[in-house]
Amino acid sequence: MQTQTRILHEGDDRSAQHGAVNPPVYYASTFVFPTVQAYYEAGADPFQHYFYSRDRNPTVRALEDKLAALEGAEGCICSASGMGAITAAIFAAVKAGDHALVVDTCYGPTRRFMERMLAGLGVQTTYYPPDATDLGPWLQPNTRLVYLESPGSLSFHIQDFPALTAQARRHGAVTIADNSWATPLFLQPHRLGVDIVVHSGTKYIAGHSDLLLGVLTTGGEHLRRAREVSVMLGATLGPAEAYLALRGLRTLPVRMAQHQASGLAVARWLQAHPKVRRVLHPGLPDFPGHALAQTQFSGWSSLFSVELQASLSPEQRHRFVESLKLFSIGVSWGGYESLIIPIESHDPVVAAARARVGLNNDCYRLCIGLEDTGDLIADLAQALDGYQVEG
């Protein structure tokens, strides 16, 4: 069965829904039982029965079944935000005294979680370069987690998942990969050896900038541990959000096809502009990781970075962003609207981390939405016309 068909039909049980095409929204915290024995049986395995909605809810289950099928995983856990999924995955993989090896281009909140929370719980973290193909120099005897992200946040470095996951497995470490950028339509990390896949489903999966969603897919003992952690953390996805995510998921293939086409069109136009120094988009043939990406990805989303020629002043950088009419300034991405943020940071630690991967204050991250591509290019053109560069 093809992906688009599976999205529409996987996980649906219309006979149990009285023939309703859409899964109902089950606004229920508590489920009741006809007998004491039925109550005991459900309570003994609340992840397989409907017992309490923090553990399992029919609307959320329908979404989880679809996402597990798309990622090629045994099971899925949906949570109230991307960080709910990320933290559950990490807590399920490490304990006090362990060492975590994390790619240096990881999502910013993931880095903050490792440094501000896990460090206080006795877990040491080391960051490795995003272009590393040999983890040997950074692996320690107590390394129990290798955290991957490809493309990397902001810099879009591509990682060699099969090579890195094989090394981690030989070392006895669990691998986690963030797949928010590609979605399961364009990349299936489990097939490349990744143990646990996480998403900010808020982005492309939901697709309409109207909900928060975290997704975790895995199997076996990893699934059991992650479910326990997720329930204990209490970051449960609500049924209304699950319903909206199901609605967004149905149009994911159509939206991603448009995002891919529009993103590449804008990236190519920017690449040819005299005031642009470089475009960091994995789908461009001259992007440093393009050849490797082609061996793992089947398509490209619409999030990428651009470095402009050196500006005359910070005011010029701000004026460039603020003069855009169709690109809004906002941190998320993957919705219907086009967004831009400056990559410069006034935090010296964050600025140093970005400099290590080749980013500077003349860099910006763009998400290309579903507007007409010609209109977006015209908007960028007028903003660049007023952008003054050195020399």
C-alpha cells in the first residue's frame, strides 16, 4: 500500500465508529468498566486498554497508529509538544552516571535540556561535529546515547545515519534521531538503523500552525520504557489536538510536494542573487552534503538557511528582515505561512556553537510556505534591493 493511501486508512476502525469517516474526538479523562474483573484487567495493561486518557485515548491512538506505520515502527507515542517527545526519549535512554553524545547542530531546546536538566541529574553530555563519520574520538565507556539530527538545525549538515548507528550499536548505545525536517515521507531513520525517532509534529505533520505535537516512534524495550517515561512526565497529547493533527496528516503528501517545489525555487533564486553569499539547502547540488543526502532522503522540505554578503551594520540586517511583507518573523516552521528569523545570537555560548558550524550574523533561516512562489521571490527581491553590503 502506498504512503498516501496508508495515511488515509491506517489506524481507522470505522465499524467501531458507527461508520463515521473521521475518528471521533473522545473528550474523556476516565473510562469505566462493567465489572471489577474488567477494571483489573485494563489497569494491569493501561497502554493496551482504555483506562485513563493520560495512558491511552482512542483519538490519540488513531494518530499514533498512522504515524507508527509511516515511520515503519512497532509503536508511536504522541505528546503535547516536540520537547515532550524528545525528553521522554532521552530519559528512556540514560540514567545518572551515563554519558550522552549529541550532534553539535542539534535543536536548541534539546541542547538546553541536556545542559540545564540532565547535567544536574548526573548525565554528562559531549557534542560531536555534525560532519563526523567516526564517533570513536568522542565515545566513552559509559556512552549510552548517541543523538542524531539530519539535516542539522540552522546549518543543515547531513549525517551518515547507517555509519553512525552501526558504531553506536556496537558500543551498546541507543540512537535517537530528530526527523522533524524531512517527515517520514522523505526519510525513514528506523530503516537506517535508528532506535528511536522523534518529531516536532507541530511543524509539517500538523501543518497549519494551530497546535503543538510531539511524536516518538520505536519498538520493543525502547517502546515500553518510553511509554512509562512519557506517562510519568505527563506530557500527554489531548484528543482535540490529535484530531487536528489527523486532519493535517491527511494532506501531508500534497503539502510536502508543494513545500519541496517552492523551497527549491526560492533557494535557487537566492543562490543566483549577487547579495547572497551561500544558500544552505540540502537539495541544491552544490550543497556540501547533497550527495550523501541523496543516498538517504527521497525529498526535501522547505526549511533552509541563507547567508547574505557582509552587511554594513546590525541595523541593515534588521531592516532587511523587517522590510519583508510576506515573510513573518517567527520561530516555528512547517505551516502554511512563510517565516524568517535572524541566526545571530547575543548569547556567547550559543554564538560560539553556531560559529563552530560555520554560521555568522549575516545568516537567516527561512521557511517557505504555501504562498505563490513568484510573490515570495518578489518580496525577497525588494528587501534585498535595500540591503547595503560592505564594499
